[in-house]
Amino acid sequence: MNTLPQQLANGLLLGSMYGLIAIGYTMVYGIVQLINFAHGEIFMTGAFGALTVYFYILPDGTPMAVAVPLMLIGGGIVAILIAVGAERFAYRPLRGAPRLAPLITAIGLSLALQEVVRNFYPGADRARAFPGLDATHDLGSITIKDADIFLIVSAVVCMAALAYFVRKSRTGRAMQATAQDPDTAQLMGIDTNRIIVIAFAIGGFFAAVAAVAYGLKYGNVDYRMGFLMGLKAFTAAVLGGIGNIYGAMLGGLVLGIAETLASAYIDEIPGMQQLGGQSWANVWAFCLLIIVLLVRPQGLLGERVADRA
Amino acid sequence: MITMTTTTTTGTPVLEATNVTMRFGGLTAVRSVDFTVNSGEIVGLIGPNGAGKTTFFNCLTGLYVPTEGTVSYKGTVLPPKPHLVTKAGIARTFQNIRLFANMTVLENVLVGRHTRTKEGLWSALLRGPGFKKAERESEERAMELLEFVGLANKRDHLARNLPYGEQRKLEIARALASEPGLLLLDEPTAGMNPQETRATEELVFAIRDKGIAVLLIEHDMRFVFNLCDRVACLVQGEKLVEGTSDVVQSDERVVAAYLGTPFEGVPEDSALDEVEAAEAHSATSTTSVEVEGDQK
């Protein structure tokens, strides 16, 4: 049986999850030139926010059709609060400081968030069960789960809404202006601090959507889940051209598909039998990043980084 | 003799700077400058390079908070945040063009309207009728401004693809979009040819006729003296002279400040031209146009 359509679908699904998280990296970078390494942990807290809603707030036996939107809201609120709080209390005081300072702060924050969840969330030091959406559908040669449908639909809706918001709304235009030249944007009457908060909030919410999708798809979450997903999403953002939201989406999809195809098919190449399978997936993902950066350092959709005055 | 004659006091003060001093560490860039712009006036600020003109501008727009002194607009002291200053009614352009290069001409003007439009996250996402209406009105106002400066036919061009002179015009349109009561122009004719300069002159008069007071920094003396009701000369951070064009033009110290040597008698046109040429040259060489042919 031909497995290619199924593998492509898997790649697309994984890629849309990367893309959703990558938006957070790319928007924040585009506006404040900060790589928010704590973003993976914001994703993780989003998952635990949603888990809290399901296990501790909703009564047992709530149908998933009701629970999922509420989990999305709960996870979204937690992720937004943490993202905005990080901006307000960790990054804003360092604005204007040498670039290394906020970067180190981000790494510290990421460790702190992991440890807080590990120590204080009941059972979070091991994988905790997350309600799954496991009903499957056969579409010809592809089989997908309900969780996959949730993932793809929410990714498309989120990205379309974001693209529309950034291009057409007043705040979106202010966002573009702030990304291009924050000082001038201020003089045009734009409250740039507010714009930065909005960028962090949108990134946090998208990460929470991805986190709920992750939980529903894989059926468990733990305090370390943000590390690898964050790293992959960051890779996707760089791959697509960091600072560019369409780049983040494209980078996510390319990375997800490449990783899935490589782990599925690379062992069929003579001499590379040992290099296939899931355990090598990350290797191929990061190889792809290296190759793209060698050929197109600005990323797939990035523009050449002009020197700032 | 310092002549403080304000011959054309056309109205009430729009901008009042009192005793403005700006220090950077040990360097005093602006020293106790008092300055007023009245409604309906065009006022010029001249001075040799490094005299503190742009620093003074930055104090007026909230980019710098003056070390001492206050700046008030229509009687209220300005908040030290640039975006609030714009909201209060002061708009500006820049010595080096600072358009949003990757946005279209129309989008640049729409960003300029930021403080005069209202719209939240939700209305934008939900696209209510109110949102569409506000958006349409905003676009109409922006198009009016583009027609006013003569760029209406280029609305969908990227700002970075405009020729230099039109980028300057677009900056003015963008500044006017915030519906200011006072417009600050920082070297509006730098790098322009004589035709473009003349067109800018007419544009400034037209802006004044809209009821907007104008304060401009300029090195092109003919431009300044043609245009301005009142001129102030800033030298080494201090206001040396202020008065009508004639008064300032014939003040020996102004000429001395520009040439660096005492000057005898009334300055001749040729001498002024030389200064002008030198200044214009230095101004253009520092004016980098942010147009980079980096189309991927």
C-alpha cells in the first residue's frame, strides 16, 4: 500500500503545529528583535492550563465538544498571562540593554517555568494523561483522528485571522509600522509598548492553541514538552525567515513535512538503512535548517537584514 | 541688539517652549531656549550644523525630555511620551526620510492617522459595520491628503520605490494625517532641486492656509526667508537672534556664526549663497535615502 499520502498528511499536521508556535517567535522577533526562548514553555503552560480546565474545573463526563472550546479558552488565558507577564516583568526592564541580557533572561525564564510546573503541578513530573480525541476517519488512503481535524482547522483559522488582522486592521498596521521603525512609529502616535504587549499576547494564544492540539493528538503532556517543540518551532521560524509571519507558517509546514518524510523513507536509500525512523527525525530537521541557512541565510521568505540606523 | 519683534503676531500661542535646556552628560546641546509659535505662523529655525536644532525638535516631540524647562502646546504642558505628543497635536517629519519603506503610500498615511482613528481588536476581527465605515472614512481622509500633496495616483506604490522628492511629500502627508495643530519640518528641502524646493514652498503655504502652524529647520536660506514670518537662529545651543527675515538676515552675528569669521557690512547675496551651497552639500551628504534595492 502506498504510504506517501499518509506521510504527507502527518507532515502537514506536525508542520501546522510548528507553524502555530513559530508565530510567537517570529512576531516578537519582528517587533523587538528578541528571541523569546521561553516561548516553548509558554506553549507548555498553555497545555497545563487546558488540562486544569478539563480535570479540575469541568465536571467529569463533560462531552468533548463542550470541553475543547473551554480548554482552549483556559489554556489561552494562562499562556497569554504568562507571555504578557514575561514581557512586562522580564523583558521590558531590559529594553535597550545589550541584546545578550534579554536572551539570557529568556533562557532563565524558560528553566524557571519548567521547574515551577514540575514542582507545583500535581503529577507534572511524569507524563500526565490528557484527554484525547481518538476517533478515526478513513479518507481513502489516509486515516486521521478527530484531534488532527481540530489541529488543521484551528491552524487555518488562526493563520487566516492573523494575516487579515495584520494587513487590514489599524492595530495590525501599527504593528507593521513598529516592526519597521519603532521610533518613527511612536512619533506617529503609536503606543509601541501596547503593540509589543499585543504581539506577545497573540504569540501566547497561538502557542496555547497548538498546545491543546498537541494534548488531544498525543494524549499526554509533561513539563518538558515545551523544550523540543519550542526548538523546532524556532527552527521553523528561522527557516521561513524570522520576522515574517507567512515565513513562520511556511517554515513550519516545510519542516514538518521534511521531518516526517525523512524519517519514513530515508532508510530505503541504499547505505542509509540505519538513519531512518523516528529517532533520526530531529537530525534531519536540523540538517534542513543548516542547508537552508547556507543557501538562503535570510530564510525562505525573509528579506535581507538591512543595517539599522 | 536682540530684537524680539514679532511683527506678525497672528494669533494665540500654539507652542510655547520656556527655558528649555538639554544636557547629555557634560554636553549642553540646548541652553535655556525660549520659543513661541503662534497660530497661523510659519517660523524658521536656522543655525550652523551641530547648533542643536534637531535636539531642540526632539525636545518638542517628546523624544527627549528636556533637562530643564517646559514645552507646552496650546497651554498644556506636553507629556514626555512621543505618541501622546502626537495625539495632542504636534506632528513632524525627519531630516533623514523615515517612511515605512515596505508599506504602500496609502498605508503610510493610514498609520499617520493612528491617533485619530479608533478601533479595537474585536471590531477588526469581526468586521462590524462600524469598522467598515470607519475604515472607509479613514481611507477617504488619507486620499484627500495624498491629493493635497499630489501623490494620489501612487497610492499603491511601495514607499521605498518613490523618487526622493515624493518621499519627502509623503512624509508631510503622513504627518498631516494626524490632524496636527503644529507641523514640525526638519529640513524639508534637503537634497531637493530648485523646482522641488519651490513646490515645497507652495506646499508649506498651503498647509498654513489650512490653519496649521509650521515650524521648520532649514539650511536653504532663500527658502527660509521667503517663507517664514519669523526666524530664530540657534548657535551652539543658544538662541542668538529672533525676528523677521530682514532682521535676522542682516544680523552680523548670524553671518559670523555661519562663516566662522567676523563679517563687515551687510552680507552680500554671493556670500550667503556660498554658505547655502556648503550647507546644502553637507546636508545632502548626511541624508541617506533609505531606499535599498534589496528586492530579495
